[in-house]
Amino acid sequence: MVSRAVVFACLLASSLASAQEAPRSVEGMGRIAVQGGYRWTPNSEFMRRAADLQHPVVGSMNGGPQFSASFGYAPLDWVEATIDVFVGFESFKLEGFEEFTSTTYGALLGIRLVKMDFPVRRLVPYLGAQLGPVLSFITSKSTPGAERLNTGYSINAGLTVRLTDRWGVGFDVRYLFARGDVPEVATIDAGGLWVSLSLTYFIPAGPKDPLGGML
């Protein structure tokens, strides 16, 4: 009898451990992430137009720093609603002008396809699309500042590694479609590729039956 009881206890413990290791769902979970990194804008067409107007780019357009905060809530397994706010900077020089500073900021609403513990435990990959207002502000001592309000479009993908149930670190890549104006020259890409490292805080899902079965 004792040996059977021991075997039963071992099987029960193994079953409970397997259940705890099963992949979890993001349904009902919230998320807050802070991100920072680099923005690069591909502006070969702008550089060509500037050169045609005898104002070639001096040196190169190297991009600049960017920062963002991302908020999410998953109403369904695999689907998360998101709000992202961001700001990015870049400086460049044109012959005949003082240095320009390009600032892009805005807010994007969208969705992500996300899966908890995929393909292995503690990994959270995602793929998303967003849109919203994006403001480009380009300034130089040589010319008046130029603002341009866009309806920005963005696609992004990333991967978060959950260090604990509440905290994770990750990597995010976003491509933002938005334009800006350089007075007396041409329009310029004010979006581009944004690459970030992220720190994420996960908000656990609440009980699915808040009345606790009292009905």
C-alpha cells in the first residue's frame, strides 16, 4: 500500500508540474513598456533633390535617438490592443544652411498578434500594425521652422523575454511612414526604421468571473 501511495503521489506531482509549465495565454493581461534606441530614415531622394538645388547634404544623414512608451491590453488570446507614444530626433547639414534638427513625435493606435510562451517558455513574440497622428517639426537658424501633421502608419515586430511573471526585457523594430518639410528644399522622410531595447511590466489578468460564482 505504501509503495502505491508513493507512486500515486509522484504521478500527481508530475501532473501538477506539467500543468504549471503549460503555455499561458495573454488574454486579460495588460502591459506597459518603455523603449529607447535609434532611428534611421532612408532619405536618398531628399539628398538627390537637395543636390539638384545646389544644397547638397554635408557629410551624411546618420539618424538619431528615439524613445517611446507602449501600452497594451489583450482582450483575446493572440490579440492585443495597443497605444504607442514616441519621439525621435535627427540632425543634418545642407550646404548653404545652418544645421537642421528633425523631430518626429506622435501617438499610434493599433493591434498586435502576440503569443505567450512561444515557441518556448518565457518568450513573447509579437507582430503589429498601428496608425495615428504624427507631427514632424524641422528647424534651422537659417529658415523658419516647418511643421507637418501626418496620419502616420507603422508596422512593428519584436520579442520579449519574461524574466519574472511581471518583468521582461526585449527588442523591438518599427517602420514608421511619415513625411516632413524642409523649407526651400523638399519633403523629407520623418519616419523610417526605429530600433529599440525595451523594458516591460506585465499586468496580470483579473479573474474571469469577478462575482466569484455568486450568481
